[in-house]
Amino acid sequence: MALRKASAYSKRIVVPYTRTSRRKNKSFVKVVPPQKITKFSMGNEQGFYDGKMPFRLTVVTDENVQIRHNALEACRQYLNKLFEKNFAGQYFFRVVPYPHHIQRENKMLTGAGADRMQTGMQLSFGKSMGKAAILRAGGKIFFLAVQNEKAVQSARHWINQVKPKLPCRIRILAENEKAKLT
């Protein structure tokens, strides 16, 4: 099954839809799609909590947006692979939003003979086809903590490579915990 373009969903004004019920007449959503994001926290989590990683980067969105879980997973895999290869054990990386919103699609068939199978807008609630995280402007997407300035420069470069995978404009906010203490 091919996915629709992200622009079909990403910039829409939307109400979070998450309701499922055990009682059939209370729930329209029959199947909740499985979560594609396999891990939300990666790297050396204990080192982060012990204060060994003073340089922190936060990726935030500049606009209201829905980010699909497959886009978040693609970014997570790419960034985690690069950090594990170049700074193994010297970083902590977290995907911040959890995709709760269930996206639906009212499939319309095209081609010869398809007109007999369609119902148009009658019973048009749609079937669940994915999940998304709904973020407001300034919402956090990724959080990253590293040990040194060289890793910060590499992280900025790699995050800029991930920008095309996300459906929104992003900013990278940096802070240094060592500078705060002195």
C-alpha cells in the first residue's frame, strides 16, 4: 500500500483523534496502526543523567505541524546510526513527541469498473492508515546531548541533512551546561 504525500496531512488544522473502545458501538476505529518508532531513547542515558554530557541540542519546529511516525523513525535511524558510528557511548539522543493521532484515509478507487464499488462521501469516516505526532510551533522534536564541541558541530551538520525528511521548518537550539555553572 502506497502512502499519501505528507503534505496531505502535515499542515492541516486537526483535532487529535485517539479514541478506541472495547465496545464496538462506541468506537469507529477498528484497528490502531502499530508504532513504527522502535526506540525513543538511545545512546548513553546513564552518562547523561550523571552530567557527563554538557552540550545539549534541541530540534524544535517553527510551525504547527503533524509529523508522521514513519518520518520520525527515518530521522531517528539516520541520526542514531551516524552517532553510534562516530561517537559511540558519548551521546544521548531522544525522540521527544509520541505519535498518538490516528490518521484516516477514505480510499477512492479509480479506473474502469471502480465506480460501482465506491460510496463517495457516504460512510466516509475512513480506515486508519498511520499515526502522527501533533506539534505546536516551538514544540520539541529531538533532544541530543554530547560531550564535546566537535560532536556539536557534527550533530548540527547531520541534523541539517535530516531536514528534508521532516514536513516543517526547524530550528536547532543549543545550550552549554558548563557555561551555566561558571
